[in-house]
Amino acid sequence: MSRRHPSSLPEELRKLDRPLVIGVLNVTPDSFSDGGNHDEPTSAVAHGINLCREGADIIDVGGESTRPGATPVSAQVELSRVLPVVSALVAAGVHVSIDTMKAEVARESVAAGACVVNDVSGGLFDAAMYSTVASLDVPYVLMHSRGEASVMNQHAVYDDVASDVMRELGDRLQAAIAGGVDPDCIVVDPGLGFAKEVDQNWQVLNHLDEFVRLGYPVLIGASRKRFLGSLLADSEGRPREFAERDAATDAVSALAAAAGVWGVRVHNVKAAVDSVLVGRAWARGRQ
Ligand code: PMM
């Protein structure tokens, strides 16, 4: 089985015949799991390099929290947070993805050396995103969500969440391609935790093979999310602490790899690398 990578992914990553492990690096004061840990560039860069040493293939740098209810920031604030980190990581030989909904931040970050644009709005936030990505010639992660972060939980109403998300992703794919994005550069992501209630994430995951069959590389971001915290809640219903959700994240990564995803986006990369290898071996045993 040879793996389908998005075109224009750096050659070194295209050679990998296993799901990619994308390390999360939020340079924000308020992201849900690691907010405030790395809002100073030196510590952010050191953490990114460390994640690479532990096995991350790409570091996903974000400068605006996307947790439900988060306060939006301007492109200027976002750029001031991410650019020094992107530049320093690229200078250290790290492959960087930029997690942004803003075309300007995507453009400036790619100019600074980022090699992937990860847009959790799937192009809904910024009308200039598709034309910008089209001109940049980098992979574009098109994620499913509904509404802005402040209100997305109100939009978690579906007839059938898996098929509704698949249909809406299809609409965004059509719009992106009509807007000039090369279909071979697109990675799709069902957007776990984005406009989805706890159980709806499990319903989406249960249909992951159908997302894979769409024919685009699929990225999954389950890491430490609320649906895992709820699953692991204590006897009084208190959700499990963020940092104590990694074993559950790894289980999802292994199952997602067995279902054929292209990549997993995680906070703790070390065990994730083992997890995707287990999933890949599992899928190969089936063939
Ligand atoms: N989740 C978050 C941020 N960016 N990007 C993609 N493609 N998929 C995700 O699931 C995703 C994302 C939120 O998690 P964080 O606050 O830990 O970064």
C-alpha cells in the first residue's frame, strides 16, 4: 500500500509510509489544553524542537485559540505571536504547518517557511483564503466546523452527524476547488470537537472509513478533547484532566491509523508515533 500524500508536501515527508504525526504548538494565552504554556517565543520554539525530537513530522503552530467561546484576535496580533516561532522553527529544520483561519496569516507564515496551511474554518472565515492558498502551492487542511468559535456549540444540531459533516465537507471542497485550490493539495478533517457534542464525535469516528473513502488524505485531531475528558470522567462526573487524556488519545490515533487516515494532530507525539504504527500494521494484517 503506498500512501497518498497531498501534492506539494515536502519530499522528506512524502517518503513516509505511515500516518504523519503532527505536533500541536499553540502560542496563545488561552487554548484549551496548552494555552499559556508557550506564549513566549523562546519556550515555544524549544517545545516545537522537542516535539520533533520525540518524533513529530510537522509542528502545527497556532496563534489564536479555537476553543468554544474563545475571544477572536486580529491578524496583527496573530502574526506577532506566530511569525517569530515559525521562522525560528523553520531555521532549525522543522516542517511547520500554520493553524489559522486568516488568509494574511497563512500567506505571511508560508513566506516565513511554513509548508502547510491548516484552516479550522474550511475557508468559511476569510473569503480570501482559497485564492491565497491557491497561489501558495502548499497542502491545505480543510476542516469541518460550523459558525465562529464563540457560538459553534449552538450549531451542533444534525440529522445524522456523520453524513451531514460529509456533505458539508463536500460543499467546502467544491467551493475550494472552484476558488482555485488544487484538489491534490487538499487534506480533509471532520473537525472533532468543532460544533459537535460529545457523542457526535464518536459517531463521526465510527464512520471514519467513509471519510477516508472520499479519496482525500484525512487528518484527525482528537488530542485531549472534551469528548475524551467526558469518557474518562470520575465517579462524580468530573472530566479527566487534559494531560491525563493522552492514553485515550493514543487509542484513537491507533484506530484512526487502522482506518487509513493520513495524519493525526496530537499534543503528546511520542506515544502517537507508536500508535499510528500499530494502526498501520493492523490495517496491513487485514489486506
Ligand atoms: N483542533 C484544534 C485546533 N486546530 N486543526 C485541525 N486540522 N484539526 C483539529 O481537530 C484541530 C485543529 C483545537 O485543539 P487545540 O486547542 O489543542 O489546538
